[in-house]
Amino acid sequence: MQATPVRATAIPSFTDALRAIESLLMSGGQRTARQNAWTSVLEDRRRAKDRVEAQRVLDAAASRS
């Protein structure tokens, strides 16, 4: 008697499942708009971080003078 081969199938993550559902429900244009919005959020966060760092440098320079 031969054993039945076992298949190791990875269970998709929650994020993968959401993306699959999103791709079914949204048209390409909506998906692109969402991606663009997320890119804008990340860029805003980067600029905010840069502003905080610049303010720290300016404050440090002012306190040394």
C-alpha cells in the first residue's frame, strides 16, 4: 500500500486575502488611485520626519550660540 502524497500549501496571509478581494471588487483605475494615495501618505510621513530632524538641528545650533 502506498501513502498518499501530502501537499504543503501555504496559507495566504490576511493581507494577501484582502488584496485578492480588492482585485476582484475594484477596477484597475480604483486600484491605481488607492496605490497613489498610499504613496502620498508615505511621502507625507517622510517629509514630516525630515521637518522634525531639521528642527532638531536648528534647535541644537541655536542652543550652542
